[in-house]
Amino acid sequence: MAVSAAILGSSMTFVSCNDFLDLKPQGSFTEAQLDDSSINGLMAAAYAGLESHFFGNNESFAGPITSWVFDVRSDDALKGGGDVSMEQNIHQLEISNITSDNATALFKWRNDYYAISRVHKAMNAIELADNIENKAALLGELKLLRAYYYFDLIRIFKQIPYFTEAEDPNGKRADEYSREQIFDFIKTDLKEALPGYEIIDNGKNQISENNRVVMAVKPVAPEEMRNVTVTYRFSGSNGFITDATVDVPMSKKFLTKAELPAATVVSGGYLFDVVPTTNGPFGINDLGDGKGEVAVTATIKMHK
């Protein structure tokens, strides 16, 4: 306990140093400035949410990958320590008498939503960035992380708010979606993050025979693909810029901005990147015989 007291004392000392530790950002990256190297930091932050060292060490005990404190409820783990007054929040879990201000439950809730916030920040930056390669792969990683964080929440709490990167979390309610709907959202993220696999359904709410919440996947036969030609045109004049092709599953009806094939043009001896002027979605016109077409309004920017 002496160590805890020392940490608490040092924390209280640091709080008073607002001028040094709580500096406000002096600016932000523009869409054109975001590239693979700058996105790496946002991706690392999203993955760091797995450990949940946001403010201190005790908080990380209830992180997505270190949920042992909740296993005291089923006797898979013991609180240990001194008497019942030591880590009383864990003792409450052990005896199934949890108060509304239980710190461990709060840590779990806060850890996962902080991690989801980091995932969404990275998603939005990738969607808007002009100079990012492999956008679809990066977004797939982030969807897998988001599915994991929401899964960690729904297996602990009866009801949780659910929102995506395109939604404002303010005003979201825990009763907006049922548990079944939230599991469906998680499945959708996993399907999009793990193409070529399907989720094995173990029953309602994914409860297995040993009463643990699980989600397993299995490989499926690859879906038939369609070759789509994306035609880029200037706004207004409808002038042709260039076109590019991309293969997508036959079941896919739209392309997002991140899924559009990269394209460049040469003008006046200079290389230009073709940049869509909207985020989509862009509808696919089926031409038959495994082919399709998409029209996209775009502009050009000097290649860096």
C-alpha cells in the first residue's frame, strides 16, 4: 500500500503542473499532410488501447486484454491481498454485490470507449487523407479492433451505446440497440475485416456450451469477383480525366472512397494524383459478364 500511496502523492503533485503537462495543440495535420508515416502513429494509438494504460496501472487491470479482475466472479481468479477493504471494488465483484460507483466496472467501460475513440480517429483520418496507400487494409485492421473493443463491452455489460466513426457519440443511449443488434454490428465489422471468412454462430448472443461468449470464424469459398472500371471526370465540365480498374465481390453494390483504385495523370510534363471530390458511396453499374463501371467526380493535385 505504501507504493500506492507514493504513486497517488506524485499524481497529485503533477496535477498542479497544468502549464507544462496540459499544453493545448498548436495546430493539426491537413488532409494533404497525412501520409503513411503520420498514420502509423494513429494506428499505434488504436492498438495501444488493448493495454489501456491511459492514466495509471490499476486502470489497466480492466483493459480489453487483461480482464482477470472480472474472473473473480466465477472463481477463476482470486482478489488476494489483505482483508476485504483492500481493493474493495474487486471484492465487490468477488461477492457479486457491485455498487454503481465500482471503480473496476468504470475502468472497463472507460477503457474500451477510449480505445474505440482512438480507432474512430484513425478511421476518419485515413478516409480523408490524400496520400495513404492500402487504405482498405488499414481500415480492415481498425474494424477488427473496433469489433474486439465492442465485444469486450457487450460480454461484460447488459446494455451499451453503439456508434461508428461517422456518428457523434454525444446523446447516444445504452438502450438504442438490443444485444442482438450489437452482435450483428460486430459480425459486420469482422466480415469486412476478415474477407474470405464467415462467423460461426454458436447460438443466441454467441453463448457457447460452457456459458462463455465466443466468436469463431471459418474460411469460405472465395466469392465470384467483378472487374469494375472507375472513370474519373472533372466536375461541371464532365471532362474525362482517366480511368482505372479494381476487382470487387459480385455482391458489392457500392465503393467507398477508400476502395477506389489510385490513379495518376501526366500533364505538361508533371505528374498529378487524381483525387475524388466526394467520399461516396459510389454506385456500381453492372455491365454483365463479370464487369461493372463507376463514375467519380474528381480533381487533380500535384504528385508529391
